[in-house]
Amino acid sequence: MNVGDDMQICNVVETMVWENIDAVMDSKQMCRCPKCRADVAAFALNNLQPRYTVSQMGTTITRTQVLSQSVVTSILVALARAVEIVSSNPRHDGEVNL
């Protein structure tokens, strides 16, 4: 979200969810259609604490803090749980992308 003067609000955890989503979905051989990807991301993010920043330096510092093993593990666990739930109840209409 752009808040003016080149400052943008960034959720570092959301960025990391998107960076890891395909690997987790692939490991479970789950459909990767846009609806399933969005559902997995939304479900995982609803179960994670956001980490917002408003500058590139803030993003870099926060990302370093977030890269602690416990936070990375929390992200991967939330993604795995989301994959299980979404793959059990996909909302797509017949289109399956593995």
C-alpha cells in the first residue's frame, strides 16, 4: 500500500509466505491454480503475526529479525496446515494445476 512520498507499507511475513508457498504446495502435490494459491496464502496469513514496515531499511531489518528459525518454522507450519485444509476443500471449478 502506497502512503505517499514513496513510502509503502509492507508486511514482511506476507512476502515470505509468497516466497515459500510454491515449495510447500509442490511438496504436497497440490493444485496451484490462482484460487488455491490465494486461499492457501490467506489461510496461512490469518494464522501468522504480521510484521509491517514502511521503508526499505525497515524491511531489511525486520526481514533479518523474521529470519529467525522460530518465525520461519511458524511460516512453514502455517503454510503446511493451510495446504492440508485447502486441498481437502478446494474452491476451484474443475481446473487443477499440479
